[in-house]
Amino acid sequence: MTVPVGRVLKRREALTLLGLTSVAVLVGRKAGSAAVRALPQCVARPQQTEGPYFVDERLNRSDIRSDPATSVVKAGELLDLTINVSRVGDGACTPLVGAQVDVWHCDAVGVYSDVIDPGFNTVGQRFLRGYQITDESGRAQFMTVYPGWYPGRTVHIHFKIRTDPAAARGFEFVSQLYFDDALTDRVHSAAPYAAKGQRTLRNSGDRIFRSGGQQLLLPVVESRQPYAATFGIGLQIA
């Protein structure tokens, strides 16, 4: 079965990839089988633009909140972000082990680290950037803060998945993660976000979000502190 990147697998397709029969599905509904629970990781997600602010800092760390040079931690609502990466193909959906997952985003007032922008110069600082290598379950986990906003974009997090960062032609997948507007409104109503003022763009008004953003919304668990979100993605790798 060939499934293009950027399309959500239909349930029938995902079950076929997992090699499940209808009987297994019925059993899974009763017993909560591991195979059925794994379905979200088999979803093919849309690729989106890398944007201007990716810097290959080579920071292997799970907690990306601080600037390594000063140990100053960025303020904001804590977000425990887990990205589960799977390989889709050959009739199966299996964890992608040993892939590098980079995450980067702006701080509570819309500033990125280690870049020159018309509104700021943060060259030499490396807050809110880092990567993790997926474990035997295809999992990469990060502790970060809920992002702020800046003009022209809705609230988002960038991520990049590479199977061999040192190779000129290694597999690479780049996209962005988004948040429910109502949740962002609540988070941004308090410090330190409120100092920035009311954001000027919501998801529906963001041209990049409109290109598949609904499939890239983070399912944030709001009852937890810190906030927690687990995002599953299935990749077709030649």
C-alpha cells in the first residue's frame, strides 16, 4: 500500500498496515489491544515550511528551556511534549528508532534564539532549541514552554525529523505543530504572555496553518501541570 506523506490514513488503511483483521479490531475494542492503541502513530501528517529560524545547534537535550551559555530558563507555562515517530510501509507500522527529532520555537513574547530579526538580535543565545534521538518505541520527549506569538503567524512549534543528519541525502521531514485557539487564549491571558498584548492572528487566518494545520493540532492534556501533549506521526521512508 502506497500512502503519500501529508494525508491522514483512513482507519481501514491503518488497520491494513498493521495487519489487523476485523476480528482483532473487535477484540481490541473490548480488551484495549496494543495494536489498536498504536493507530494514531500511523497517521501521515502534512509537511510544512521550515521557516527562516532553523539553526542546527546540535543541542542533544530533552529540556530545551534554557540558554546553555547562561543557564537562564525561559519563563512560561510548562509543556511536556512527546513525539512518537513510526515508519509506515511494507504492510506494517513500526517504531522509527534512532531518528533525530529537532524542536524549536519562539519564547513567550515571540522571540527566537540565535537569529537576527528586524525586531531583535539574539545571536549566540540558544534557548528553546534542541533535539532528541528516538528510542526503541520511536519516542522523543521534550520539556519546553507554551509558545508566544508574533505578527503574521499563529502560535506554533517547528519540528524536523532526520534519519541521518550527517548525510547530504538522508531522509528529512519538516513540519509545524499548532494549538487550539481557546487554549492559547487562556494561556496568553496571564504573565509572561500578557505583556505582549493580544495576538493579531488566529489559526484560521494563518496561511501556513490553512495548508494542513488541522492535522497538526496538538492534543494537549489541560488537566495536567505541566501541560502535556503526545503527537504521533507515520513516515514513509524509501
